[in-house]
Amino acid sequence: MPALSDQHVLITGAAQGLGAAIARVFAGQGARLTLMDVDADGLAAVNDQLGGGATFIPVDLADAEATARAIEALPAPVDTVIHNAAILRPEPLEDVSLDTWSATMNVGIQAAFLLAKAAWPAMKQNGGGALVFVSSQSGIKGFVDETAYCAAKHALEGFSKCLAMEGEAHGIISCTVTPGKPMHTPMSERNYPPELKAQWIEPERLAPAFAHIATSRDTALSGQRLNAWDLSQEHPL
């Protein structure tokens, strides 16, 4: 199975939080990285942390045409896609605007579809690949004031299961990954209650799970909903 040093890895939501943490860990393992995020300054800062070796593409993944242009700018076929980007704007249903609903769904599931569809042909031709979609408890449960976010994460769970079935004959695995622990990110700083903030861990501690998925391409993982904390403990770097 291909080591990270032999892979081109695309990470969305890479300007901060879990996406940036995965990028730092993967860069340390020699992966060729393309990073996408709407935050151009944040991407540039992460790229500087990586020694300037990544390709970074500022893009609003809520915009299908902008996402298509970003895909066209990819420097090489992608071996592993990690779709981590998401929007969470907690609001009661009566306050959720169509713009918020559309942006949340478009970043969560529309971008997942466009990125997977773009990566698929080369993965088939090359005998395999990994599609990894960051989910959460909101992918299997409902939460007050999270109608848009929960809908997007639930859709992602179903999408990944279908890709796992279609990809089986081609060596392409697809899975969702939930952190498994409260995680210290800008999103959690805004939304976690004090009791979860007291338990949170740094996202770098979850990155080994993503490295294992990308390098093992274990078919037993495909179609599954994985716990990043548990997988990182089982497969430390």
C-alpha cells in the first residue's frame, strides 16, 4: 500500500483546526499536499508552517463553479481526499436563512460530491484511492439549532456508504470519520459548552487515524463510520 510520501493528498478546511493539523502531520510524513479553504490568509499561514511545500488553493466550496475551478487547478491526480470543510451556524429553524441552509449543504455534501467525482477516474485507473469524509455525532443524531448542519452530515454518511460499494471493484475505499473526542478547534471554541471545553484535545492527536486510512486502504474500513481517537490509539505514527 502507498506510503504518504508516495501520495498526493487533498485536504479541505485546511486553514485551521483539524484540517491544518492533518496537513502538518502528513507533511511530516512526506505527503504532497493540496490544501483548500475559503480563508486565503489562513492557508498561506499553514503553508508557511509546512515550509512552503504545499499547493494551496483558496476557494469557497459553497460555490460549485469556484469548486470546479479549484479542481482544475489541482497539480496532479489525487490519491487521498480528506473532506473536512464544514459550516456550523447554530440557529433555531425559524431563523435559518436560505443562504445559510444552502451554504451549509453545499460545503458539506455538494463539495464532497464534486471532489469525489473529480478524483474517481484517476483512482480507478491507478488501482485505488481513499475518500475520507469528516463527520460528527450530528451525522447520526439530531441537535437543537443544527437543522442545516445535521442534514449535511447525515447526507455525507449516506454518500460515503454508496461510494464504498461502487469503489469496491476498483480498490477505492470510502469512509466517514468522527473525532471520537471533544476537539480543540475554532469551531469548538465558538460552540462547545464549558464541560466539553474542559475535555478537549488538540487535533494533531487524531491525525494518525487519517494516515492509517490513507496508507492502509483497508477494505474493512470502507463504508464504515470510524472513530478517529480509537483508530489513532490503535495505529500511532
